[in-house]
Amino acid sequence: MKKSYIITMRHDEKTLMALSHMQYDLFCTRNYIVRNILAMAAILVGGWYFKQIWGILLLAYGTYLLTSAYASANHTARKLIAAIQANGGSFPSSRYFFEDRHIRILYHPGESDEEELDPVGYGAVQKLGEDRAYLYLFTSDRGGYMIPKKALGDDESGFREFIRQRTRMDFQRSRLPMSRFRAWLYEREHRGPRL
């Protein structure tokens, strides 16, 4: 089995939004469940009293709650994107060296502000996630790392096993049905035209 992987990740607006969404999916499950229970209650009561103005308003509010779970995640990502653009800076990029005992991280590889960060032990990883394009390693509910699946090529399953053995965790897809549906809609909307 391969004992190390070197992967470069260059962020853009889309990747920062995806990272924020996965962070919400993995760390805000309770919030999501409570929000959906309130949304369904508002929709049911609003539907029952639809002939009343407050019933219509309740129905609209329930629908908003149901469809806007990523509102706070989007807000956070947009603030970060705006700050990067306002400062005229470039989006972050990193080179990850997945070694046997830890992950070494080179921040802004090949640029004037290149910096090697302190190594991250696999024991520091709290959650693993995945979507169609990326694998995610979160060391806290405030931040994590993205690995483009296409950078792994045919060795994606080898990398997964490498990480599983060191973290003793599995990669999780969002188990929240509305999150998966919203992700599918987003990907469908942002996919280029089919040839």
C-alpha cells in the first residue's frame, strides 16, 4: 500500500461554498432536525388555516425554513469570499502531504507567501465527509481540508483506505435528505451544457 499522498488544493468561490455546506451537514445535525420539525409544523398549521392571512404567512415561513438550511453557511462563505476579494488577495491554496503519521501542509505553494504549517496528526481529525467532487477532513467544527477526487485519479479507494486506517473513521455523505437534494440541484444548475 502506498505510504504517502501529495495533493494540491486550489480554492475558488465554489469550493469555499461547498466546504461551508459540508461543515454544516456534519456539525449542525441537531440544528437541521429542529429547523425541519419547525418548518413541517408551520407548513401543516399554515395549510390547515390557509384561508386566514396568518395561515398563508405561516405556510410561507415554513417553506422558507425548509428550503434555506444553508443560509448561515452561505452567509459565512460569502463573507470570507468578499473579504478575500476586497483585499485583492488570491483564494487560498494548499499542498497536502499525507504521510504515515501526520499531514504536512504547505500554504500557498510556489507563491511569495508560501509557508509550511505545523503538521496535523490524524488523531486531530474529528469528521470525514464527501460529496461528488471532494473528500473532506475536519479537525474542528470551524475548519477543515478538501481533497479533490479528480486529483486522486484511480487511487481514490487507496486514499480512502489510507485515511480510514489512520483516523478509524469512514467518510460520510450527508444523511440529511434535503441537503442531498439541494446539493443535487446546485450541481445540476452549475453543470455546463451537455454535448
